[in-house]
Amino acid sequence: MLLRRAYDAMADVETRIANLAQLPRSDDRTSIGHRLTSAGVCILVGESGSGKSALAKEIALADYPRSIWLTAGILDQESPLDFERALGLRHPLVDILRSAPTRCLVVFDGVEAYSERALRLTARIATELFAATTVHVHLLLSLQFQAADARMRRLAALGMPQATLEITPLGRPEPGDIDDLLSPFPDLQWLALLPQLRPLLTNLKVLDWFARTLPRSKAAVDQQYLGLTAVIDQLWQLWTESPTDGLARSDLLMKLAMAEAETLSRGVPRTQLGHAEQQTLRGLEQSGLIRIRDDRISLAHDLLGDWARLRVLVAEDATSSSTR
């Protein structure tokens, strides 16, 4: 059950730009590997869309015979017993990991979105593993820069040793890396020529969206991108371009984004969606914009949530300019 959930979670994480180009990041992998080997835990911190989850997936598949991938939803349990029941475990997770015959990596992905209950369980699992001196089990936590200080203080208060809370920063790609990543996409070469877009392209998730979406638009080359909002407008139009359910797709994306912000959790139960909203789910999932797991619907990436909420703000202020 643990391994199946891990592979399901990792299947949602893209490691290549539009399934073609990949950033090697050999230096980052070396520093993360050294931290995991020396301390048993690595806290990987970077901006949204910088490739934290993708890097965690690559390390898990390449360097560890077994991996466990824990997300905000599965850890949001009242007690360890509830957590074990939710996973279908017959024994405590720490006991299972302690008796594992091979090296194992436990990934706590997207810690910035963890609830208080999820943080408490994370700290408990980590401290019990440290106390058991399970040298063959390593922990990798990923979270965003803006949440790092608050989350580190809370984990320390919950008992994680201060020495384990040293962060490993993950920076954006260099400009030369972007040129290499764009080389398999001749229809997107013009993007690198626009100075106002080059900083945006260093966000790997945005670059992936460009590569997957913009080549389908005949008007893309003629679009005058004057700012981030104009870029979002163009992508949003392509994501919700269906003449039959385009408005429903747009509305559901914005609804999910607002719900996640208000509840500080990932996604909503499918039962909270109306019939018309549920009709759009498969199309949005096939477009890579949402994920459907355990009858919960969530946005595929937190950056998409930021953009959807920006759309809400623009819609609520009719005097806003789309080029600001």
C-alpha cells in the first residue's frame, strides 16, 4: 500500500519539460545527496515551480530501492493510529521503516501546505526515526521559501532537533540553462528574445506550461506580452478554450484555488462539486490542471492556484488593466 501510494504520487510529478527537455541539476543532486547521507534528512527549499518535487522524485527513483511519498492530505490525521488506518497499515510506520531490508527515502512533499495536525505527525515520525537510529532511512522535506522560517520554527517546537532543520536552497536555472531547455521547441524560441519574459522562464513549471500549451496557439507569436497578467490571460484562454464547457472549467479552477487558500488544505471532496462542475473534471485532469485522488479534487500545482486567484481578483475589479 505504501509503495503503491508513492508511485501514484510520483506519477503526478513531471520531471521533463513537455516530456522532452530535462534540467540535469547535477550540483543540486550532489548537495542533496550529501546532506541526506551525512544528516539523514534534507529540507529542500525553493520557489514555487522551481522543481523541488521533480528533483525529489529523481533522487527517490535513482538512489533508493524503496520510497514513501507523504502529502498534506494523508498526514492530516488526528492521531498516528488514524494515519495508519488511512494507509491501511497493520503496524506503525516507524516500525515498518525500521525493519525495511534496504535503503528507503521518505518524502514529505509540499510542507508549506501542511495543517497543524500534519506538521505534528511529521515531527513525530521524524523524531521517532532519529531516536531509533535508522541509518538506512532518510527524510526529504520540500517546501517554499516564504513558508520556510515559520515551518522550521514550528517543527523545532514540535521536537525535531535543531541540527536537522538546516535548509538546502534550490535556486532557479541560469539563463544558459533556459536556452538549452528551449532548444527542443523551435516554436518557442521567440520567448527567449523577450527580456520581460526571460525571468519568468526560469520558473520550470511556467516553462513547462509554455511548452505544452502555447505552440497550439496560432496567435501566440503575435501576442504582445506586456506583463505577467497578459501571460496568464493567454494561458488561461487556452486552458479554458472549450466552447461547450470553457466557462465551467474556468469557474472550477478559480473555485478550487479559493477553497485551498481559505481552508489551507489541498483540494476539496468531490461530493462538494455540482453536476456541471463534475462534468469538467476529466477534461481538466487530461489537461494536467487538476488531480483526482481518493475522491478529492486538487489543483495540479500551487502556482496554478496563485494564478487562478489572480484571475478572481482581476474579475472582481473591473477597472484593473490586464497589462499591469
